Amino acid sequence: MVNLQSVEQKLLLLALLFVIGGSIVANLFAWDVKWQIPLIYAVLYVLLSVVIEIRDRQAPTASTHYRTSDEFFLSFARLARTAERHVYTSYVRNTPPPSFQSPAAQQYFRAAADWTRRNPGASFHRIIGVPAQEPRASA
């Protein structure tokens, strides 16, 4: 069965090949650039359609709200046991934590260090966001 998207992709691929060949010929014979502009737009359309298709195939990023720092730390320690190649963690809060001395925080840092030792060459990204100033009370 022929669908519109597969026909469009084949036509765009042909247009891309035509643009490449046309660009080479235009340069060999010193054609005016204005004749290449429709071909340039066709290539831009091809690139845009490929980027949109890649974006549409992406799975949404999971996000979890934790009520306390310890809840976040303990959850990370559990999840770090199953990660293999990449860890991306971020933590955004309204006020700085009182300290990182809780047992949950210590377990978090120990789990992160153990994971990086167990997975050499893997990537670990940790981002923490805290406002530079205390939040202002609403009037």
C-alpha cells in the first residue's frame, strides 16, 4: 500500500539528488544563483521534515516530583542499581537544603560513586537548581 508520507520522502530524496547535481552543473556553467533558490528551499524542506520526524519519535522525558530531599536521594539510590550507560538527574528546589548529612544523602552520594566505578566510560550528569535569592512572599 502506498502512503502519502513514503511518496513524499521519495520525492524529497529525488529533489535532494537533483539539488546536488544541479548545484554542480550550475557551478560548472556559472549559472546565476537565483535559479538555484527553489532547489535550496526544497533541501531546507527535506531537512526540516527529517528533523520533525526524529523529534516525533522521541519518548517524553520522565519527571517525578519528590516532596523531600531524602525521598529524592533514596529514589536515586534505588534507580542507580539498574542504570547501565547514562544517568541524568536534576533537582530543583526553592531553598537550599539544610545539609547533605542525612543517611539518605550519604546513600545517594555513595550510590553515585559506586555507579561510576562499576560503569567506566558511562556518563553521569547531575544538575541541581537553587534560586540565588530567597523566594519573596506574595503580598
